[in-house]
Amino acid sequence: MTIKRDVGETGPRMRTIAIIGLGYVGLPLVLHMLKNEYSVVGFDVDAQKISALRAGTSYITEIGDFEIVEALSTGRLAVTDRYQEMGEADAFIVCVPTPLSERGTPELSYLTQAVSEISLLVPKGKLIVLESSTYPGTTREVVAPILERIGLTIGQDVYLAYSPERIDPGNKDFPCHKIPKVVGGMTPACLERVEELYRGVFPLIHSVSTVETAEMAKIMENAYRLVNISFVNELAIICDELNLDIWEVIEAAKTKPFGFTGFYPGPGIGGHCIPVDPIYLEWKIGQYGLGSEFIQLSQSVNHRMPQYIAGQIQKLLNTRTLQHTRMLVYGAAYKKDIADSRESSALELMQVLQNLGAHVVYHDPYIPHVKVGGELWDSVELRPELLAEMDAVILATDHSSMPLSLILAQAKLVYDTRNATHGYEGVGMAKVVRLGGGGH
């Protein structure tokens, strides 16, 4: 069921919202709530984030300092690292991380800690919404029991719902308020409350019958992207062998007005969602004796990409080994124009090259430091002399600010995993080879 907000609607009874987790999901939601006349209490366990926000400083690339200053000036925003300061909130929106453990299983400790702390506030009559990406069953099997253990009846004493975050960092065409909001409630009364909350924030709400349906919808979205990106990465390898240009093939296929959506190759997958969410589903269905061959194969294809790229560079350098070669990887972020290196395939590529004996450095204008193989790496300055010293420069992330003309003028070999060099044919002296471009 889809709900559209009526023009002139006076808004919901809930006026003060607590948002737990002020990262790429929580902070944009804070700002959007404020623009819709809510009062907001933003919580994060990271005291440095709280200090930055109180000083009017943003730690997210897409959000300017002026937006934080403007938010504070409304007098309706408070930020804290103390759960007790959220006690007056009418609704709690949980946007905490849900990563993988070292064993590759769901790590829900951030979530359970947040809900446990909220439960101590005895939020009778209040709404709790989980937005963190997770496997189907988490809200009912993990979150609900925490509330029920202290005697709260869901749907009467407290209202519990799931609404998956759909933030796409760096995507200016689809900020959070333009993306339809999927919502599911533990009971009909819970669904009514979460609809009421988001009806005052989002122009389009799509309600589903259960929290599990909403949870599965989020997993499906990202598993869909994983499978299709993996497929096109495999096609890129095939096109290299067939001396075809995968980028040209994709543009030709995209002219079909139905039945095709363009996905693009790259050095692998990255970010919190696409590499992680399908694994959450794999773990869950494993409890039923099931598995997903598509997900397993897709993971395998993507983890093979850094090794494939290293092998292609070795062929291009016409050497039997990468020992003592000098490599510069441009970009550590998992996608363009953001300062987020979580699960970035660029880091895996850097590790692979180093393991093969290459001397590897990286540059990213947004990410001054990264951890690779347990070691802290510093972004190097992109100087002409440094570029000239490299045996190869690998374009792993196509940031808009990338000085492509400088790179092409100074580098000997540029291996382009993102088609960033398209349109720059004949510029500079570098030999340019694109992943899936054929014609090596």
C-alpha cells in the first residue's frame, strides 16, 4: 500500500524525535526532520562526532558546515552521547551500524545495545523504528524480546516498526527525502504509528504487511545490485578476451527502452550495504538449511576482481612478477565523491598488489588515512614527479576532482577500472587501458 501526503496536512502528534546513530544515514535524516519542523535529539556513542556537531562542523562530505550551523540555529536540535538526554522523545529511530563479525556473521551488538538503553527509558506509548539494514526476522526475534523482557506489550505500551534506510551517499539526484519510504509494523497499531511519523517527513510511503517484508525488501535491493554488478564484472573479463569494449556494449544495450538496466564494472564492490546485506541473508537462510548460489557466486566473482586487475597490469608491464614495481592507486573510497572506504575494493586491490611484491601508494582527496592489512597508510600528494616514477597508476575511484590531465601527462601506464578516461583519448603520453576495454 502506498500513501501520499495530503497537501495542507497539519502533521503528526509526534513532535520530538530521537535519532540514534549520526552517520551517513542518521545525520541526513536529522537535517530533514528539522526542515519538517520536528525537534530532534541526535545521539552517537562517538564523542568526537558530538563535539564536531556542537561546533558547527560536518564530518560527512555531502553535508556542509553551514547546514550544521543552520540546524543548530533553529533551536530544535540537540546532540548528545548520553542516552538519558533522549527521555522526552516521542519516537526513537535507530540507525546504528550492522556490520559483519570477524567470522563473517551478523554483528548486532550496536543494535542490541541501543535498544537496551532505549528500553531503560521506559518509552510507554512511544514509537521505536529500526532503520539499520539487517536480515528478515531481526525486529521480531532480536529487538522485540528486549522490550518484552521489561514488561512492555508491543502494540499497546510501545510501538515497534522497521523502515529500511535507502540513503545513497554522494547521489545528489536522490537525497533521502525524495526516496519512497517502505514501512512495516509489528502490529496494525505499530504500522499506524510509523505511517504517522513518516507521513510528516516523506511525500511517499509504501506500507507492507509485516516487518519481515520490509527487512527482506532492503536485502533484496542490495542483493539485486550485487548480482548484477558481479555479472557485468564477469562480462568485462570476457570482453577483454574477446577484444570488445564492455562500456560500449553497455551503452548499446541501454538503448532498449524496456527489460534492461545498466550496471557498470569496476574493481569490485564496496560500502556497507552491498557486500554485507546479502551475507546477512545467507546467514539467516542457513538456519533453514538453505543457501543462495547466486549470492555465493557473486561474492566469488567480485573478490576475484582485484587479483584479475593485478594480473592484467603484470601482462601490460610485460614482466613475470610485480616484485619491486611501483604502483599508485587513485581512490580509496568505495564510490566517487564520498569519504567512505568501508569494504572498499580499492583497499583489497592495494593489499593484493603489495602481497605480489609491488611498492604501493595511494591518493584520495577525501580519505587521508586507511587501514590495509592491519597497517595505517597515508594518502600521498599527487605530484608530477611521483606520477612519473610509477610503473602504473590504477584508477580505482573516479572522483569528480580527479586531475586526469595531470595523470595522463605524467604517468607511463594508466589502468582505468571506472571508464574515467573516456573522452580523453589522445590526451597526454600515458598508455591507457580500461577494464573490459579489450584491445590491449
